[in-house]
Amino acid sequence: MLSELLALEGAKSKPPFSRAFKRVSRAAILWPEEAVELSNQNRSLTERAAVGPYIEKLLKRWIDSPPPISEVPLILVLQFFRRPD
């Protein structure tokens, strides 16, 4: 679900943030640990691939106060993952 939230955030953002969100959205699928687990262990989320300070702050906000989860349009997700940088 985190990957989809990041993809949606990227679709709303302008470059260079849109590219950063694309990169982290793709990387989040392969993370061996959940972001919330790292946060609960007081570890930096920047340990994960493609997470920089800006995205770490956003992820921590989402962990502390989760955004409303709505159905992600499948076509948006498919377009997001297929569109080249």
C-alpha cells in the first residue's frame, strides 16, 4: 500500500519531486522491512533505497497520522510504473 501512496503523491508532484516519488515507489516494493518497523526501532528511513530527507519526513508524517486510504485507480498505477523518467 505504501508504494501506491507514494505513486499517487508522485502523480500530484512536479519535477524533481515527481521523479523522486517514482523512484521510491518502485523501490518500496523491494524493501525487506516495512517503513513503520524502522520507525518503531528509531532507525532512519533513509536506510531504505531511494529515501532522502524530504521523503523520510513525509513517511514519518504518514506513520504518525496515516492518510485516508482510498481505492487507487489501477490505470493510474499502471501508467505511473510504465512511464519512463
